[in-house]
Amino acid sequence: MEFSLEDMDMSGFQKGATYDQIKAYILEKHSLKVSSLYISQVKRKCGLDVGQNYNLSKKEDIKVPQCPMEKEAAIMEALKFFGDGLTNI
């Protein structure tokens, strides 16, 4: 018997949640709006994989806003809820 992984729907095997799912969870649970930037900052801080940013600025001295502590805590909770590898934090 032969089968090809190319034809399989792999969407069910995604670990964790999408950024949109994380945003919706935080908005519903904490009434906070968080950006994808803040989510990726927290994921990097925790050593989790993040996708590549294709919207890089061409300016030399860009000021990147840092995630406020209140939003960081909400993002951490969402990552734990969705099982993104934050069991020990």
C-alpha cells in the first residue's frame, strides 16, 4: 500500500494556535487587543519559533514598540492555554 503526504490535509497537525486565535482569545478573556508584533516578541522571549517577518523597515533607526507587561502576561496565558510549549513558565 502506498500513500503520499502531499495529498494529506496537514492542518489538523498544527501545534498551538494561530496569531488570530491568540488575539481572539485575549480579546474575549481580557478585553485587550494585542498585535502580532507583541505575540512574536513574547514567543521569542520564551524561545518559541516564530515565522519570518517580511515587512522589515528600510529605515536605519526604527523604533520598535515593546510589549507592555499586562499584554505580555495575557499572551503568555494564551500560549499556555493553546499548548504552545509553555508548561514550565
